Amino acid sequence: MLIPRRLAEPAERKDTSCPTQPIRSVRDVATWKQIKIGTFANPLALRNAMDAVGCNVGGQAAEILARPSFTVSSKKIEINIVTVSPAELGFATDNVGLAAVYSRAKGLGFELSAAEVGPQLRIQYFDQPIGEFLTIAMEPIKTWSGEPIILNVANGGAGLILIGQAGSADAEVPVTTRFVFTQPSETASSNPSLEQATAIPRR
């Protein structure tokens, strides 16, 4: 299942936590969640794990997981992830290009997530609220037909699912879109946890 380029978030899940001032650095953002990667020997084992726990996988996402360029970490590690929107990064237009979001986020110290973060987050985030769509900020992986796709961890109301969305540099997203970036390890060690944070609140 492919998310339209201009997918709007459901009205009941409109983000209201955007700061008055744009984020100035990754250090302004508290860790949202810590997840484990490298816990499966290969992508097939990871896909089977999603099936085993009842997490659905859309057609585009399934194709991405089967591509040779989709890899899993060879080491078991814990990483810290954060969620931010383009609006929090300072974009004021209704929609913004994916390349522009990535460029500004990287300039502020955020790191793109490994593709494995998408399915790993899916099986480690069972209490995701209905109506929430989290776009994984990752390098796109091309489908067999050559279309660049990124992953989205979603709960649209019909169950937990991992889906694909347009990942080309010019693909546009609403400024309220929630992106999942990886927090640099040195930043995470000096940043408070979600529960302790007094910085920008994360959902």
C-alpha cells in the first residue's frame, strides 16, 4: 500500500506540540524511544517476526524488505530515536519536499535512520495510537520497478501496519508529518529521557 504524496494526517491526530521557535539543534529534542536493532539474522527473519505478532505489511513495504539493498545490522545494539515534524524544523509552508526536510535535519545534527528501524519499531511499538503515522527518515530503497520508497509505521484503525510511501527527493509531505530520526549516541547520552525531559515534548 503506497501513501499518497500529500497524505494529510487524520484530523483527530493533529499535532499540537510544535514549538513557538523552531528547533535549533538535535540537543533541543528529548529521546522519544529506545529500540533494539540487529536482533534478527536476516530480513526474512525480521519479516517473519512481524507476521508472528500480527503486524501487517503493505505491498510496497513487503517489496522493500525483500530487496537486496535492505539489510539488518550484524550487531545487536540499542539506538535512541526522536520524532520531529517539518514545522518544528522551521518550515512554514503547508507542504515541503523530502530532500529539504532531510537537509535541514542533518544540519541540526539529526541522523537518518537505518531502514531496519522501520520494521523494528513496528514490532516494538504495540501501543501506537489509532491515527498515528510515523515516517521513517531513511535513505529510500527502490522497488523492482525503480520507484524510491521509504517506510511508515502506522495505525490507521485497522491494525498495526508497516507501509511504504514515496521516497523521491521531490516527494512532498505535510509540515505536520512526524519523522523518525536517529539520535547521535553522544547526544543521547547527554540528553534526558522522555519522562525527565523539559525540552520540546515528544508524543
